[in-house]
Amino acid sequence: MASNSRREELLRALTKVRMHAARLEAALDPAHAAFTGKAVWTGPTARAFTEELTGRRARLRTLTRRIVEDLEDELRAVPENTARPSAAR
């Protein structure tokens, strides 16, 4: 039995994706904090903007997590080891 190169590739990819996912999930946090903290902008347009920003932030987080989960599922489906090919006779 040999280690599965596909699994190793998926592990490397998952590590990178998790790193990028964390950055993506936090990408809208500063803007969200600015618009949901102190009243920097008020009125109906401001409320609509804040709701839209909040919704997009939540959607971004959901989709980012889904990417990580899909990759984790793929990794779970790949065996750790593979049979070594037999030598030609």
C-alpha cells in the first residue's frame, strides 16, 4: 500500500482554502461594523443599505463554509492509501 497522492493534494488544497475562506468570511466585517455600530448614516436608504450589506455578508460566509465543507467531504471519500501497481512481468 502507498499513500494516496490524490488525498495529499486534497489536504494541501483544503489547507489553502481554509486560509482563504477565513479571509473571505471577514472581508465585509469592517464595513458591516461601521454601518451597524454608531449611526454614521441614517434614514431609509441607509437602513436598506445596511440590510443589503448584512445579507451579503451572511451569504458570503455561507458560501465560503459550503466550499470548505464540500472539500472536506471529498477528502473523506478518498482512501488514505492505494494499492501499489504490480510490476510488469
